[in-house]
Amino acid sequence: MSRYAYTSVRPHWIARLLTWQGWGRTVRIAFLLGLAFGVQGVWAHRMSIGFAMPDFPLLMMCLIALLSPPPTALWVGFAVGLGQASLIDQTVGSLILSRLVGAYTVAQLPQLISPRSYWAGVSASATGVIVSQTLLYLFAPSIGGSAYWETSAGILVYNCLMGLPMFGLVRKLIPPEQEDERDRWNL
């Protein structure tokens, strides 16, 4: 006779942590991040205008963090930092930590601004880029300081311009985290 009588299988704690808001939201976030990394690898260098070049994973991180609670924003920041560090193959810890803090900072923005406004996407993009790029420079200073800040300013301008239309897309794909907010969002 068995000592344990299992009536159901309990998933591993990592699976429960990743899907605590449901599989649908997790799959949508993973899809948006995968799409952002794909677009970054294929088209970002072709879309540059002067010194301004988009950073799509950072933009998606900011927009998803704006619509998510802080624990989800931290996971998204970790995923973006790890993904960008694996593409660059340097400053792994600095990229992960700067993206974590940037995502957490953006997740706190709904206390100051309404995430229902389209301009919230622009302010989230600006806040995320400024915090992430400044912390990356502080954690792993580069030799060419002025070139780094010029590139960061280009990322800031490009991501702020892309923040308005991309926020509309992200807002449609990722529902609010609580059911009672659906009435306020007119979904």
C-alpha cells in the first residue's frame, strides 16, 4: 500500500512562477520578446538613421513592464538582459542587472501616470532607456564615453518615436493583469 495518495500532479515551482498569471499571458509575452529579438537581429541595423538605431528588445521590455506587475517586469527584464548579453557576448552581469532595474522602474510608473494613455508608452520607453543605459554605463564603463552616450541618445530618440505605435500593439496583445480593470480599459 502506497503511503502517498496523489489526486493530481502539482507542477514544478518554476512552472507555477512563470504561469501565475496564466499560460495565455506568458505565451504572449514570450512571443513579443522573441519577435523583438528577431527584428533586432534582422532589421535594426537597416533601420538606423544617422546615429539613431532602435533597440527593440529594450522597447518591448519597457512596454510589457508598464502593463505588468513588478514580479513579471523583473522576469521580463531578466530575459531581455540575458538575451542581449548572449547576443553581445560581453558584460553579461551588467546587462542583466541594468535591464532588471530598468524594468522594475518602469513597472512602478503606473503609480505616477495612467497606463491607459498612449503617451504612457513614450514615457515608459524614455524612462526604461535612460535608467537601463545609465546603469549599464555605471556597471561596465566603456572607453569611448562620448560615443556611448551618443548611441544611447539615438536609442532613446528612436525608442520614444517607436513607443507610441508599439504601445498600441502591446496593449492589444497583453490584457490587464486583473479582471476588474477590463471595464476601465474598454476591452
